[in-house]
Amino acid sequence: MGWARVVVAVVLVTLGLGLAAPGAGAVENDPLPVPKGGARERAVTAYNAGVKLMLDKQYAMAQRKFEEALAADETLAEVHNNLAFSLRMQSSGNRERALKHYNRALELKPTLAQAYMYRGVLFTQMGDLTRARADHAKLLALDPNLAAKLGKVIAGAGRDDADGLGGQYD
């Protein structure tokens, strides 16, 4: 699949999942300038490959790509967010590890709305509704659409089988 088709597919899937608020770009989907060569380029290349694997629901393989990206550059919040999601989708036994990566994503980028959304889902799965509601409260100011989704998950009416995917970097 050509690069342009991958970018279009990611945009269509992201919009179809309702991850971007109308009229506002999702913070975690904005492209980052990628220098040629070096650790940052390796990290972004591995991250983009991981996103494609997530689109294909190949979470274990996506996990490896996100880990590869973090080995090259640990400072990309989106990588931590997507690694946490990949871990969470594979097994409930990965919850503590996923939580560490959601926390690191938010430490690196406190405005990363998706990380609050998906950490809130994780807290709900863990039975910690107090912390899930705290993430919901934070999310209300950042992204009301994602806050509504998290509210449904907390109430037991939401689904999370397709959420959690951040887009590729250009």
C-alpha cells in the first residue's frame, strides 16, 4: 500500500471512529517534523508501522513496533498511549503495565485527550470508578466528545473495541 493510501486510510478510520472533534484537530494526530536519520526518524517510522498493525488489530505485533519506537525515542507521548492500548487489548494481565504507559504519555503531554479517555477506560475495567471519573472530569475540558464516550464506558453502556488509535505521523 502506498504512503498516500496509508495516510488516507488512517484519516478515514480516525474520523470514522469519532476520535477527532468536528472543527478541531486531534492533538495526538498532528504530524511532527521528522529529521532525516537518527533516533527520532527510527522512532516515528516504527510508530507508524505500529499504527498500521493496530488498524489491522494485530496488537501483539503493534506492541513490538511501539516498544521499538520507545527504544529509539522514549519521549513520544503518542507511542506510550498506543502501546498502552495494545497491551490492554491483548490481556487483562497487562493492565498495570498499560497504566504505566498511559501515565507516562500524560506526563509527557498533559493535554493528550486520548490518553485520559483510554486510561479512564482502563480504570473502569479495573473497577476504579473514582479515578475513571477524575479522568472524565479532566477530559471534559479537553475534548467533550471523548468525555461523552468515556462517560458511557463508566456507565457501562460504552464499547471500547475500536477506540484508542492515534494516527500516524507524517
